[in-house]
Amino acid sequence: MLIRIAATILLLCAPLFSQTAENILLVINEASPLSMDAGMYYARKRGVPQSNILRIRTTVEETIARQDFERQINNPIAAWLVRNSAQDRILYIILTKGVPIRISGTSGTDATTASVDSELTLLYRRMLGLNMPAAGPIRNPYFLDATPVAQAKQFSHREHDIYLVSRLDGYTLADIQGLVDRGAAPAREGKILLDTRGPTTLKGDSWLNEAAELLGKMGFRDRVVLDTTKDILTGIKPVLGYYSWGSNDPAIRIRHFGFGFVPGALAGMFVSSDGRTFREPDPGWQVGSPGQSLAGDLIREGVTGIAGHVSEPYLDATIRPNILFPAYISGFNLVESYYMAMPFLSWQTVVIGDPLCAPFRNKHLSAAEIDKGIDPDTELPEFFGARRLKLLSAAAYKQAGVHPDTVKSIIRAEARAARGDQAGARQALEEATARDDRLPMAHLLLANLYERAEEYDKAIERYRILLTKAPDEPLVLNNLAYALAVRKKRVEEALPLAEKAYELAKGNASVSDTLGWICYLAGQNERAIKLLQEAAQKGSRNPEMHLHLAIVSEATGDALAAEIALQRALELDSGLAERPEVRQLRSKLKPQ
């Protein structure tokens, strides 16, 4: 299989407005009617432009495999941002009910399980070309930690290379509509309730005590209720904020507290799995029977914002109430306040609520502070382009004497390719390689463009140039072998290249698939089957690999294996059904 080189950049224009719906990307799952209803309700309520609504198609289940997350959620959002040159303009990504909440994986302090929302915060970095490991949490650069709220800044990409991600969720559409309505008309009155577990030395209680102290210094002393007994708070009205231990407090075994939450009220709990589901439990279910408190219950009771956890975050990773509430009453919006109080990203937290909810907001960023427009040198939004230039230049300068204009040409090529200007991208890359031919990325991107244009001789020429510079690079060996065997029918010349790539990159599904397919073309069907089975197992979510296995299985007389592999390929990509080789394979597999 040809390993494609993704062009990761973009273009467009500066926004007309700042800190409004223009700065939101609203993501709706077309497979979920509830997601569509919730998303469109919010869009109408907040005036989200149709151009800022992205419809994806993914599972309606709450858990998704990481490969499917990348293919069905991460990549379509990245493509929209790139296509619209919106990397800097979009500050907030809002997911809607019906978009999965959790990526499946391992557990523990180095878990690969994570919330979909928290993983998407790092999309900005991934588009820059940075590698973000799946295992374990990543420090949140927007987390205030010990920095006083007075020194905090409103969120923008001038300083922060992440997105703030929230979602509109709850048990029912009515719950979500209530959440949206309250966020659109927030109040300032109400008490902030801080319910400790009693006279303890627990770290969480120290944060609750510190929150009360800070709020008192900010003039909210008369509005703070700090309960340090073993009792629980109930029946208080009006309420602007609530934080407790939830079901981790032995005294809390109820789901509803009789609070009178005002519109705009925020909440949180030191609970490991309060965001594990937003599907309403059976009417008879009670906290601890078994199961921990649910964030959905507080949404039903009337909060406007809440953070929950899809899996065990550990206490040090939970939202800090001593940052959350002081930030909110200082004028930061709902989502900024939660993320300032959130120590880690790529972890277990989901934030429910509208980023435009900001009842105490007293200042606004200008449009230019959010998005300075397109930088002519990189043809990218300025903040994003500067980061991309710095990153690529650092890699290029490992080879002494690489001219800065060469690096800029490569970045311009990426931007042009992203907006569909293939001719412009080729021109920029040809200029870059003519000026300096030592940068492998330029040759790889150019070979990729030649492949797409079906100019295979030119692509092969670029791969050969790269092999003179890096004779043991598996990606180059793989792509050259594939181009020679599949595009030019030079199987004997391709086979040793594919063999070498396989030896250097054992375990890579694409490389196994390439060698397996070339073995099939060379008439080595027995070895081809083993390699293609290996590829399909490792690349289980790749339809092309299953299709190759189906074709070779049929050729060796194993019709059942061919049927199974073909069915799997079509499950992953129904569009394959229109391809000639699939029609031919189906014809061969029909009962005679």
C-alpha cells in the first residue's frame, strides 16, 4: 500500500467579529438525530454561521476505537480547519450529544483511554506536525496552577497551541435545550456551595477551603457556603456554583439536592466516573447501587456548566475549584474557567457547556488579537504559520546551510495543496528542491503530488533521489516499490525494494501490505496470503488491506476467506463497491 504524505496546512481571511459564534466550530454527528437536533438548536440560539457547522458521520455509541476516532472525528475536523484557514480563528470546538465521549484503551496512570473532547484539544499541535503520544496525560498549557487569576489572559492562539473543547450533552434533548437556554441568559446572583467531606486533610478539601478563601477576598464572602461537616448541602437557593465529592462522600447517596441553580451556574465533583455516560439510568437507580454520581443529574437539576470524567482521572487531574470559581467571577467564560482549572489534556475530562456563557465578562479581545490574518510568507494564519515555520526550520537546520526561503516554500506548498491548488503546490515544491535538494520532506510531498496527478515517472524519480540520500528509509523504499510494481508493472525490480522495506519496518501494516501485494503480482501467492493476513490484522481498520486479502484469497481458491475479507472491506468503506476490481471479485464469488 502506498503510504501517503499528508499536507497539513491551509488559507482564508480574518474574522469580522471576535469572541462570538465566529470563533466556534460546532460538530454534529449525522448518524444521530439527537445530535442533529441539539446542534441545530444551539446554532439557532447562538447564531452560529452555517459555515461553522461541521457534519461528521461516526458511531452513535459513547465509546469509539482510537483508529475510528482519528478517521471519523479527528481527521474531518482537522480537514475543515485546514480548508477554511481557521486554525487561529477557531478557539472553541463544541461537540454535540451523539458524538462519542470516550476513546477505548488501557487503564492506569499511563492509560490510552481518554475522552474524545480532551484528545481533540491537541488537534492544533497535531496539525503543526507534532507527535502527541496516546498514553498518559499531557500538561495543559492553559492551566493556571499557582498563577493568580488576576494575571490570567483570555484564551487565544497567540499564546496557546491548543483548542478548548466542550460539548452539549445531557440525558435528553430537553436537558440540552435547557442547558443552552441558561447559557444564553446567565445570571450573576447566587451562592457558591463548597461541600467538603468533613474535617479531613484530603487534598480536595484543601482546594475547597482555598476556593472559599479566595472568593472571600474577591468580595464574595457573603455568597460562599463552605460546609466542613460530615453533613451534605441540600435545598439552597439561588445557587451560582456547586462543588463536592459526590458519591465519594459517604453521606451523599442521593441524585438530586433541591438546589435552585441560576442560569449560568457551574458545578463539579471529585468523582472518578461522573461523565462515564450521558444516557439516563433506570428510574430506580440510586447513587451507590452500584455506581458513582452522574454529571447528567446535575444538568437535569439546572446547572449550565459541569466537568465530568469518562474514566479514572486520579485526584490530581480533577478540576480545581480554587481556580474555577475565581476565574469565572473574574470575567472568564465558562469554558475558559474550566480549562484554567484543568491540569491535564489528552486525559479523562469532558466539559459540558457553552463557551459563550460569560456573565461576568468585562473585556473582549479584538478580532486582530484572535486572528491576525494570513501571513504572506507561509500563506497560513499568522500564529499557526509562525509555529509551523519554527518547527520545520528547526528540523531543516539540522542540515547546515538550508536557506529560510526553502522552508517557507515547503510550507506554502502545504497551504496551497490544502486549499486545492495542486499546481501552486507543485510550483512551490519545485522551487524549494531547485534551491536546495537536501530536504526529504520536499521530495516526499512532491512525489505525492505527482502520484495524485498520475505522473508516475516523476514520482519514481523523486523516490530515487531520496534513496540516494537515505537508502534505508522504509517509507521511501515502500512507496518506490509500490509505484514500480503497481503503476509501471516492473514487479521484479520492485520486489527487492519491498523486501528491504519489510525487514526495516517489521510490524508496519502498510509495508506488509505492499510486500504481500507485490508477491501476489509476482505469482508468490502462498507468501502473499501470509503477508496480507498480517497486514489486515495489524491494519484492521484499513479497507484497502482487507480488499487485497480478499482478492488474493479468491485467487488461491479460498472463497470463504475472500467473502469474509471483502465483507470487512465494504463495512469499512462502502464506496469500494463501485470499483472495477470489487465488481469483478463479486462476480467470481457468485454461486455458479
